[in-house]
Amino acid sequence: MFQQLAAIVLVVTALVAHAQPPTPAPAAPGTLPPTLSEVANDVRFAIVKTSQLQTRERMLFSGGRFSEKVDIVFSAVLVQHGQTSLLFDTGLGSQVAEQYAADMPWWNRPFFRYDNPVTPVRRQLEQAGIPPVQRIVVSHAHWDHLSGLADFPEAEVWLSSEEHHFLGEAGSSAGSPWPSQVAHGVRWKDIEFQHGPHEGFERSQDLFGDGRVVLVPLYGHTPGSVGLFVTVTSGTRYFFVGDVVWNVRALQEGRPKNWAARRIVDHDVALTQAAIEKIRAVMQRDPKLVVVPAHDGPVQSGLGYFPHWVR
């Protein structure tokens, strides 16, 4: 019996060490180490930054300050629930330069760009000794969220059925999926949203059945955009909202993107504004909720970047 228990503990310890969590503080006298159940129920995430640049706040939302410079980032979110990991978006991948050259029109390049160096998610995880993720959930199918898909050929890629249909409109535009990013053999899986209402959203998909990692529809920016609620081990709740807005100040003030950006990248301006209002309603009901737009450098840097974990 003790030999079997020891074997189980050794296996779990090896798996946790392989994922390289932050070094825990020494246990206080009289405390016990985490149980197998506690390890299995641990939920945490890390923001993996792949690139960044600076822009004027006015470029991010209507009414933004032209004098204010703001960092925007290109990142993915690595979520770990027990021993299962997934990525929410992929950031910029190892082939982004070739993808950008092939599919970003020259007239969009002054407004939609990225700075080098690019550090792909796959490279960062490999350097940390973390095995390749087997599941990727994409918030939406724009170039700066799908770029890293080719770096994870073994992964199953989840997206809403509406967004799957949107892939059929792939073309050379900042506001459409890029052929160069979806031409390889991606294993797509449609999100069913088979669970009931969640936080004011009519449908949801509870990925682990415990209410701690939940997808909801955020249609508008693209036909099938999705958001992700994560409740970490400490009990703090986070809402990753993709590109509904690019900066949390826009949410606080209920402002859309600037008029030029809306015309280029928001598939349905009215639906996007409706999504903004839904998020604002959630924020009002739960003032402690941390909302994380996909490109908001100040918010993401405040949480810390991989290898730092939020739990």
C-alpha cells in the first residue's frame, strides 16, 4: 500500500516539477504539504508575451489622449487546471514575418504592425521545460492571434462555429483571417456552448465542469469571438476579452475603437458595442473582477509575464 502511494506521489511530483511552477515559500511549522486533491484542483495562468510596441492612446479608442503613449502587447494566455494545460490565443509565432509579408496589405502596415524581436510561445515553453500544449482556444481568427498555430501542429484548436465559418473568408486584410496562417492542416474543433447562462451571457462552455475555466460568446469584433473567464486558486476572477476593446480604459468609459480601426477590424460595430456593454455590466456586478484585453500592456505587465504564474 505504502509503495503504491509513494509511486503516485513521485509521479505527481515529477509532473508538477516538469511544469516549473514558482518556487513555493517554505511551509510554516505545523503545516502539511499540498494533498493530491489540492494539486489536482490548482488553477493558474501565465501571460506569455511574444512582442510589443508603443502607440498613442488615441489609436486605441475613441476619445483617447493623443499625448498619451501606451504599450500594446501580442501575447497568449497559458492556463493550467490541475495537470491539464491549454493556450488561449497564440501570440506571434515563428513564421510571423513570412505571414505578414504575404497577407498584410501595404496600406494597413502603418497602423497594424509589431516590433522585433519576436519570442514565440513554443520557444518560451520549451526553454522552460513545459511539454507542447494539446489544446488551443482562439479568441478570434485575426492575424495576431493565430500566428503561432503553425508552431503547435499537434494541438487541437477550438473556436466557435461562427468563427470556423469566418475562416472561409480568409484574405489579405488586417480584418480577416490570413491564408498563410490556416493553410496547414489544423485540427479544428467547434465550441458547442452547450452549458447554460454564465455571468449574463446566454450560453457558455465550462471546459472542466467546475465553473473555473469558462468560455462565453463575445460576437461582434469578428462573427464568432469568444471570451474566457478564469477563477484561479486564490479565488480571484479574471475575464480575458480578446479584442472587444484594446485597452481597459475604453471599457471603463464605454468607448469603442477609433473610427478608422472600427471600419477595418470590427466585423459588426453594433454587436461589438453590445459586447462592450455586457462586459461593463459584469464589471459593475463584480468590481473585483479583473478584465484583461488581449493587447493591454499596462494591465498585462501589472499581472506579470511568463514564467510568472498568477494563482
